[in-house]
Amino acid sequence: MADSKIFAGPRVRRIRNKLDLTQTAMAGELGISPSYLNLIERNQRPLTAQLVLKLVATYKIDVEELQPSGDTGSVSALREVFSDPLLQGELPGQSELLELSDGAPNAAIGIVKLYRAYCEQQERLSDLSRLLGEASPVLNEETQRLPADTVRSVFETIPWCFPALETAAARIVDALGAKPAKMESLLNLLRSAHGISAQVLPVEVMPVWRKRFDRHSQRLFISERLPLADRALLLAEELVVLRESRALDEEIDLLKIRGDEARRLARAELARYAALAVLMPYERFLRTAERVFYDPVVLATRFETGFSQIAQRLSSLANRSGGNRAGLPFFMFEVDQAGNVLRRLGTKGFPRAGFGGDCPKLAVHAAFAKPGELLAERVITPQKQVFLTLSCTVEGVRAGAGERPRRTAILLGLEDEEASNRVKALQDKVAAAARAAGEAGETGLGTKIAHARLLADVAQVSPVAIGTSCRLCERQDCVARAAPPLTRPLGLDDLTQGFGAHGLT
């Protein structure tokens, strides 16, 4: 054993670095000179058996940590990495693998970890492709979708109206007292009923979080980057979760949403719905909406909130039950500047792209060029349905120096014919009541929707022709086309070119 020699310089250096020791300190503890330890770490001097025992006794390490890997361990793992077809022709020899493993063990381990992560990712992609490609009767629709897509598909195809949550919100409104929508009332109820105090923290403390709850001190921390309207909504959401958790769970069960992640996402969306109902109680909001002709800008001012919250609340006025009257059947969706759809509420019947972007002719995309301005227009689908749309941008969190936070745009819409019929019925009712009272009744179709007054009648000016998406749109006279259609041959011609993508029309 006295004659046995081990060249393990990189391994000794790795142990020293792990212990955060200098060469001088380690040499002193081993009873050798720093220059000799330097030679050992550079593999110019071997480790004797006595020095190995000294290392094991001093630093409580396993002697295996000083042994070269040979044909086992990292060398065999490295050989597996370099035998992959991706690295064909790059297979190093045994001595080169041994040199890499012993000379740079950390680098060798990193290479192996990256390769295994690559293999795992390839397997996941393969499994995902198989799941999407097979029409297996065993796999239901939920297992083939991501949780966010599952929740979105439910909420965009059902009426955005939940009477049970309206009732739950009414209970919170009663508990809030005389000024239910005011920040002070929300803070007082959180403190008195649940022992929770709220505090706004500066951006340097909470740079990327909207909120954080400290269970030990029972304090809710809110970022100062949130506008006042969003702070009030956040407090209302906390009250909903604390006081009406059972109502949220029952609604999720009725929607038959499965999977833990999908249920959590749905719970957050429904809590937001109930919180908006707390800040804007149904009957009061509906009366005010009718009084101001459904003008979302005026409503945002009256209820001290933003366009996003008003759009969502207007989308919840249709298909009432339990004796409450219904408002106009609005729907909405929200997109960012890249065209990603973030939220769709009650958009059944409106053109929806299954993949790719929505129609580029929608005013919601043009709204980014006119931030804060409300754009009103009528659009017509290939099925000859006419919709009234109101589009406006919504600012995200307050930006710091050098930041570019997300800005989104919201399209608020409703079917023009149905809205006109509902408005006419309401006007006839008002006019009949006025005649019975000997007063002059209000007449004129469309006067109950403020921004519809700005638009010409559809009989005089044709609405903007839109489609589902460019890949599925059959219109041949569109100069805004972004992609060739999948439903017909391209029909390319060297002699003529259109204004659309690839010279198409």
C-alpha cells in the first residue's frame, strides 16, 4: 500500500473548493507544503496511501471520492452521451473520456445532466405528439388539454353569469355596510371579521408580485404598482375566498372542471367574478348602465374602476335567473400586443380562431395605436351576423424605469340584431308606461346604446367584413390577409399578385 499511487488532482481541488479552503490552509491541515499541494492538484504529483488516509481522516470524506472513475460512473455516462446519433462522428476515445471525467468532474456531470434533460424533454414531446395525434376513446377532452385551455374553453362557451355567486356577493355587500364599494369598508371588514390587515409595500420590496399574505402576522401586502381600482378588486377577492369558499367550489363542481390545476384557475376566475359583483352590485349596476346608455367610460367613472372591470361586469348581465331581469348580452375578450388571447367570456357565436391569430381587421388590434381611446364599429361575419364592438386598451402595472409591462386591449361586443330587438322591447315598454301616465315616451331605435349613435345604420354603411382567422377565411377581397387559406388551393400566378401575404388576395 505504501507503493500505491493515485493521480486525483482535480478531485482534491474539488474537495478543497467545496470546503472553501485556500491551498495554504489545506496544505497546513494535511502537513504538506502549499507548493506540493499545487503539484498534486495539477496531477504532477500522486497521492500516496498515507496522504489519502490523511484526507479521509481530516475531512471525513469517502475514499471513493478520490478514486478515478475508470470504466464506471461518469465515464460510462459520458460514453452514452457521445454515442447519441446527434453527436455522430464526435465520439472521443477512452483516454479522452477518462481525462474529461477526472480532469473536470463538474463539467462532466453537467454534460450528463444536460443530456438526460434533453432525452426527457424529447420523450415528453413524443408523448404529447402521440396524445394529440391519436383519437383514443380512452382519452377524454380534458386530458388532451392544458389546464388553462380547459378553463378557457368552458368560460368562453357558456353565459358569463353565475346567480349563486351574485347571491354570495350580495351577502358580502350586506356585511360591508353603507359604502360597500369603498376601500375603507373593504379594509374594515377584513380587519374586524378576519383579523387581517392590509399594507401597501413599495416597488423595491415587491417588484414582481401583486400581493403576498403573511400567515404569521395576518397581514396582506399589496404592491404599490397596482392602480387603486385593482387594489380594491384584490381586497374584494380576498373577502370572497375567505367568506364564500363553499359557493366557489359548488360552482366549479357544476361546471364539471377536473384536475387540480384547472380547478385552481377556475376558482381564481370565479373569485374575480364575485369580487366584481361586490364592487358593482347587480341591480344598481344594471340601473346605472341603462341610465347612461351602456357607456363603459361613464360607468368606469361612476364606479371608480377601469374599462377591464366594466367590460367583465357588462358581460355578466345576460340570462338572469331567480327573478332578476337581464341586461344586454355583452361578451368580451382580451388580447395583448402580440395577439395572444388572455381571456374570453361568453363569446359563443362570435368568430373564434382555434389556432393562429384572430382576424387582423378587428378594431381591438388597432386600439394599441390609440391607447385609451374607445373605438366603436360594427362588423359582419361570413355567416352575415352583425356585431357591435367597442375596443379600448387597458394599462397593466405601473412601469418602472427601463420596463415594458404588458398592455392589453379589450373587445366588448354584442350581436347587433339581438341588442336592437332587446332595446326596442324595452323602449316599447317604457313608451307604453309613459302613454299610460300621459307623458311623451322615448322613441328611436338604438338610443339605449350610447356608442351605437356614432355609427351609421347598417342599411347605409356596410359593417367591416371579418373572418375567423386568415387560415380559415374564404374572403378573396381582403387586403389585410396575413396567411394563405387552408381551405382552397393557393392559385399562385406569376402575372398577377394581390396585396395579401404571399401575393394573395
